[in-house]
Amino acid sequence: MKRLMTTSLCLLMMSACGYRLKTAVALDPAFDQTYIEHAISAPLYRPLALAMANQGVNLVEQASAATAKIIIVKDDMSKQIQSIGTNNRVQEYRLDYAVTFAVHFLDEIKIPERTLTLSRDFAFDIGQITGTQSEEQVLRQQMHEDMAQMIIRSIANQAANQPRD
């Protein structure tokens, strides 16, 4: 009985706080046949393709068969020193990630070039170089996944804010 009340209380609190699972965003029907113009070997391609597929978008392999094209103009990740310790050794790095993209429907520019950016800081310890390198790789992968979601949400928001014909 106590367990049931605890579970009920937790469910009530979760519903009261506004918690909702992420759902698919509303994309224009023209995205039904989408081509991603970016190198397949690029780290952003797979997360973006998976995120688009999760939105119900059918990805095509040929640009000529697409009704919509997502064109990745620039995909740049850089690493800068964030802080240096008293012993003149790097203590923290920052990863900056910038992606510029555009969206075309057939031959019409639907969304002009737009740049999205992400930044993440991570600590560096020369004594734990292997762990630090692994952490950096995980951060890079997470940033690519986050950027894919940002691109989709940006496309959905841009479409929602454009005036109807």
C-alpha cells in the first residue's frame, strides 16, 4: 500500500512539474523525401540522419529524388585553451562547434544560410591523459548529436515563423 502511494505521489509530481517526453517536431511535408548534402564520413552526418529518420523523414541517396535538401555549408569544431594553472600547464579546454546550413525545397531556398553554435568545457589532467582523451571524444560525439537536434528544431521553428502564402 505504501509503495502504491509513493508511486502515485511521484507520478502526480512529475505531471505537475510539466515534464513531458520529447516528441517529434512538426516538419513541412516537403521533408518527406530529404537529401542531406554533407560528406557521409563527416561526424555530423550519422546523428543528423538518425534524428531526421526519428522525425519520420525518408532520407534519399540522390539529390534529384529529393523534395527537400539540407545543405551543410560549414561544419567546424575547434579546441581552445580555457584556463592555465599556476604551473603553466593547461587545466581546461573548450570545444567550440559551429555549423552553417541552409534548406532548399526543390530549387527554392526555403531557409537561407543559418549558423548554430555549441560550446563545452572540459578539464585536462596530464596525469590522466587517457581518461581526458576519452572524455573529449564523448563530448565531441554528444555535441554532434546535440547539433543534429538543434538543426531539426531550428528548421521547425523557422518554418513555423514564416508567413503562409
